[in-house]
Amino acid sequence: ETGVTQSPTHLIKTRGQQVTLRCSSQSGHNTVSWYQQALGQGPQFIFQYYREEENGRGNFPPRFSGLQFPNYSSELNVNALELDDSALYLCASSAGSFWTDTQYFGPGTRLTVL
Amino acid sequence: DQQVKQNSPSLSVQEGRISILNCDYTNSMFDYFLWYKKYPAEGPTFLISISSIKDKNEDGRFTVFLNKSAKHLSLHIVPSQPGDSAVYFCAASFPQGGSEKLVFGKGTKLTVNP
């Protein structure tokens, strides 16, 4: 139990639609990071939020966006879904914004795009 | 372009023996390395880390070795237990800057046989 929860567990969407994935961090954790894990791959860093501001971004297009709220919850939004967006989406929270701060991962949301 | 490589997709060892998981990286700018363990239907769990100023870090049954000249790190588990059966991810980060990303390998599936 990491104290990090994600919803929904599974989701099926069609190409072109928009999706919102949710994450609830551990209380007191000011940093949330989002990752995409395709089948057979390791997690790929999408972006990080620290105290409600984007604090770093990986190689993902602008149609991937996020929000972080003061109540330690956050969202990942993906517009204009493509087939390749099918993956497990993981969020991870940490107390600080450095990679030396231990990240606690949620169980993930499995997104399928048809 | 894979900057962090785990060339063995799977590894099988007997209970009580040593498990050695390997990881190679290409970017000499990486200065902090982590190992995560992932069980099915759960998010990755932090296992152990090492800074580039060290060549070894030990935590109970788990030891990580870093060879900077070879750009290679390894995770040793001694003795291996059936509960260690999981997918192990190696990850690396750039110097602290707040916005740099964490790069994961594809993972190695470890099976410890009773």
C-alpha cells in the first residue's frame, strides 16, 4: 500500500476522443509525476507537477496535459486520442521535487484506445 | 534511442541462490540510479538507489553496484526468495535541476523457483 490511488482502473475510448485520468497522492506530497507504460516497455516520463505548477516534461505532445490541485489530487488529460496512446498510465507522488525523493506509485489506469 | 537498457527480459533462479540483474546506460550525464520492483496489477515500488559518487549501496538482501567507466549497474539479491519474483526496472536521472526526467529500462522479469 503506497497510499496513492488512481481512477478508473480500466478505460476504453475510441480514437479522437478525450480522456481524463485521476490520481490521489499521499497527504503532504507536493509532487506528482505521470508515466506512460506501453506493453513490454518501461514507464516513460510524461510530466511532473510541483505545488500545482508543471515542473518538467518528457517527449510527449501538448495534447497530454495535467493539473494538480491543493488537495493532493491531480489529473492527466489526453486530447485527440490515438491508437498508440493505449497503455498503462501511472502516477507517482513524492514529498519533494527531486529524483532522490522516493516516489510512490499508484496501481495505474489501463487505457485502451479502439 | 534507448538510454537505459536491460538486455535480459527474464531471469530464473533457485530459491536461496543469488539473483543478478543487469542494466547498462549510454548517457554519461546520468548521476542517480534507482531500481524498482513491480508485481502484477500494482505500481512499481522503490527498492534501492545509488548516487554516481558511490560504487556500491547495500540494503539488507539487496545490493546495487555501479561501474561508471563501463556505464553499468547491477542489482544483487542474496539470498533470493520466491516473493522476489517480479519485474525489476532500472532507472536513471540527470543532475538535480527539477525539470529533468527519469528514464526507465524495459525491465527484467525475475522468477525465483522454490
